[in-house]
Amino acid sequence: MRIRSFQEYETAYKKSVEQPENFWNDIAENFTWYKKWDKVVDWDFKDYKVKWFEGASLNITENCIDRHLPHKANDIAFIWESNFDNAPNRKITYQQLHDEVCKTANALKKLGVKKGDRVCIYLPMVPQAVYSMLACARIGAIHSVVFAGFSAASLAGRIQDCECKIIICSDGSYRGDKILNLKNVVDEAIETCPSITNTIVLKVTNELVDFKVGFDIWWNDLVPTCDNFCKPEIMDSEDELFILYTSGSTGKPKGVVHTCGGYMVYTAYTFVNVFQYDANDIYWCTADVGWITGHSYITYGPLLAGATSIIYEGVPVFPDSGRFWKIIDKYKVTHFYTAPTAIRALEACGIEFVTPYHLSSLKVLGSVGEPINIEAWQWYNKNIGKEKCPIVDTWWQTETGGILISSLAGVTPQKPSYATLPLPGVQPILVDDKGNEIIGNNVEGNLCIKYPWPSIIRTTFGDHDRCKQTYFTTYPNLYFTGDGCKRDETGNYRITGRVDDVMNISGHRIGTAEVESAINSHADVVESAVVGYPHDIKGQGIYAFVIAPSITKNNSTLTTEIISVVSKLISPIAKPDKIQIVSGLPKTRSGKIMRRILRKIAEGDVNNLGDISTLLDPNVVEEIKKGRV
Ligand code: WTA
């Protein structure tokens, strides 16, 4: 399964395109199945459906844990590093992981959770977050992890959409020198979530919480009393493993569904090949388990490979901006995987935070979540990798489940700011706006994929039509990624950013429509339009144009209120960076907002707005240009 040379990559890639079924059949043979598949893949992108390893049965936790026990019971699966620098860490062996996951699984069973039930997980970065995910998978429950920075309203929306039965949360969460009271957020959210029958509350910060006996259950009263063996549920390859909500260009966040067999095969295959992880390496992905990166490359991929990983509770800048580098030094981390926004933010803090630490253990660096600009790439390469570590720029999405385009560390060539080549099994294609394939090299277009890979999105929870509409109708017979992309003269891919109304703020996906609807809920706001603009640290910032004709308060009060309403309805990560109060928006005669113009203004490119003659009222553009903030 492991590719070790460029030639092996080329051979594997060729086979994956010419004989995809044989290719994935051989990869899948590396796992423990209770029953093997009847057919490797069955698919149709026209009327979207896809099945991988049909007829097979398995349990992903058997592959993440039990399979390793005969030879790795005492090896470390996770090292947990606290938010606080001087607090003791925790090392969890594969045997301990087995026991904790089984106890948690039995605890869920005790509360009546059955195969197919949905369980919401709203936890900080503590080992119990991973135990909870795996406990669900152990008994066939479907986990829906919600990033613990989302507001009560966002959490409630996600619980309601898939009707979760249980929510696992904590009293609070440490974020550097701040404490967030998560239980309060949960209490507020579940007021509108009748499907929740119990909460399991883990003590993390010892916050005072409103505890409803009988309904709220302390983790510590329940889980440690449960048996440390739980037989894995036999799952069909296409049974649902988890739901993860993500923003799109329209409407509410979608519940992206991944299933057991294909997701397992693909995350394991990509983990070992992209990162070239070897026995005794120490891998650290700084993502949060609330995002897909945390699912695929903190929880599942590394465990499937029997790896040792770091789980870090805190933030990059606490107690100071050297924390990441200190942790790398402390544990002799070999593989470090983070987001460009973190690299840029830490670069801005100054090299004096890096130099005190020995980073010579590092072998591979990774980047994920947004395009990495050349300057950040060079800084990362020079100051962290000391020009000896390959950098894997991994392009993928919540919907793709695993990395689709990336170099393989030290095996295939890298090129700064390029994700480079597709992984075996991935067939990218660039199309123009009409859907015609753009052939040849040195070209640019909309990035689509023309053949399924094992961890492709199966559906959007409860609404398969939405899945078809969003991904499979823009360009018939293709999966449309929503990203723009260049292909250079040697076939390397460079992602240029979203071509739809999705913004990427510090690597977080946020839909313009979601932010607009939050802003519009303010009583003084009549209408708003939100666009992304280039931001030095965050990659993109949020610029909101707001119509509020009858305000009596001053603009700065309104601005503060808008920021607070967005934090409350979505999350502080979705707060606009700039708010401009305007009297009108540039609309076509048919009433459509011309975002292209707003984007240009937000970018500061005000003299290059193109044709504005089709606007209902071209004068409004002059006013907006003058009032730019
Ligand atoms: C962007 C995160 C450039 C892209 C794994 C994609 C990237 C969206 C890269 C998915 C990269 C992710 N280079 N852009 N290496 N990785 N993106 O679902 O726009 O949170 O469509 O998944 O992030 O974000 P998501």
C-alpha cells in the first residue's frame, strides 16, 4: 500500500485509472473485514449514487484499535498536551485507547443509543473527543461532531437537522487564557432540540454548570463504571459512519455523510502515502476534531496506520507564540500538519519565538485548508523545516473525506503554492464555465473530478437532492469541487480559491449567505451583502455591505451590534472584519446583487469594476466606492 518512489507513484496512478477496481481491491485487502465485498465500486454521477466495497462488513474501530493490539498494545496512540504549558501530559496506549473506547461505547448503550442513532459531540480537544467518536463507531451510532466554537444557534441547527439523541459535551473549554462555558451553550441550544434525551458532561474546567439530575449525566459517574470490552457492531461497508456539517454557497450548512468502508480505506491509504509515516515517528496535526481534518487526520487515518500522534488542547499563541515550536521540541515531533493561517500568524510574531527551540526532529511538514502563499511557504520551509523537510500542500474538502491532490512527502516533487499531483485513484479535470473540458497544460478552470474515490461524499443528510444539486449538476457527470484551479506546464495543480459564494476565513469555510442572514436578523438592517477580501493573516477577511436606512444610533454602535449578532447566531469565526453602511447595493435590473463589483471594491480595486451599465442604479457604486472602509 505504501508508495516509496516516483516511479511507484506513476505505476500506481496508471493502474488506478486503467483498472480502478483492481487497484482499490488490492488496497482494501490490507484491512480486517468480517466479510469481503461482492463488488468494488458501483456508481453513477448522473443520478448520483455510489457504493464502495458493496456487500462487505467491517467495523472501523476494529481496524483502528483491535487489529494493532497483538503487537502494539503498549505503544502510544496519543500524547495529549494540555492548554497549560506546565500541566502534566497524558499518554494513551493502544490498549488504553481500546478500554476507554469500549467503556464509552458501553456508556452510550446504557443510555439507549443503538446502531443508526445520531450522537452529537461538542467537546474541546481532549482525548475523550476521540474516544467519543470511536465509541459511536464501535456500536454503529453516527457521530456528528460540532466544533466547540460554534454558537448555541448553530449547534441547535445541527442537532435538529439530524435529530441527535445524545450530546456529549464538557463543562467548559480552555482557549489560551480564556475559559468558555460550553455547558451553557449546550443548555441554550437544546431548549429547541426535543430529540435529545440525555447529555453526558465531561469535567474539563470545573465551571459551575446548571446540572439537571437525571437528564445531565457526568461523564465520570457513567463511563468509568462501564465494562472495558464492547464487541464491535458489524457494519455494512455503506452504513453511515458520521455526519459533518459544512457551509455551502446557499442555505443552511449541509450534513456531509461519510460511510464506513470507503472512508476507512481512503483515509488510511492517503495518511501513509502523503505523510510517509514510519514506525516510531511522532505525528502532529494541529486541527480541531470539529473539522474534517480532525476526523480524517487526527482520529481515523493515523489510528488506522497504528501511528503515535499528539492531541493539543490549546491555541498557538499561549502562553506565547512559541508554543507550537516548543511542543515539537518537547515530543520530538517528526510530522507537523497545520494551516497556512497559523503559519502566517506565527511568522508575524517574529522569529525570536522560533529560535529557542530545536526543530531537528522534523521530517515532514504539511499544509491544509486554504491556498498557501509563496511567502508563507518559504518562511515555513526555511524557519521550521530548515530547508530539509518536504512540505505536502494537501488539497481536499469535507466532501472528499481525504486528501485528493498533494505531493507524497519526499517521493513526488513539490512546488511552492501548488498542491501538485493527484493521488492514485483521483482523476481531476478542469472545465470552463460551460462545462467544456480544458485540455492541455498551462491552463486554468473550474476543478472537477470525473471518477469516484472511496471516501467521496455519499449524501447530504436527509436531503439527497441537495447533494445532487450542489455537486453533480453544475457540470453533468462530474463532481464539482467549487474551487478554481490552474494546471502548470508539467501537470501540477494549484488551487486558486473558491469560485462560488463560499469564503475561506482562516481555513474555515463560511458561506456568504449564512453571514448575510445573521446580519439581516438585526432589527435595523434591511439588506446586506457579504464578500471575502484578501487578508494578510486570515487568507480572507469578511467585508459586509449593510443597508440600514432608519437607524437612529450611530454607525459604530450598529457595527458593534452586527458583530455581536453574527457571533451569537454563527460563531465568532464568522464576524465581519469590515462593515460599511450603504444606502443601496449594486443590483441588476432583475434584482440580483452583482457581487463581482462588491468584491472588487472590498479588495480595493475600485478603478477596475468592469461594465456597470447594466445596473439598476449605477450611482450607488460611486457612493460605495467613496465610503469604503
Ligand atoms: C480549500 C478542508 C488550497 C478549498 C480540508 C476547499 C485548499 C476548501 C486546500 C475545503 C489547499 C483546502 N490549497 N485550498 N491545500 N485545502 N482548501 O471542507 O477551497 O473545510 O474547497 O476542508 O478549502 O474546506 P473544508
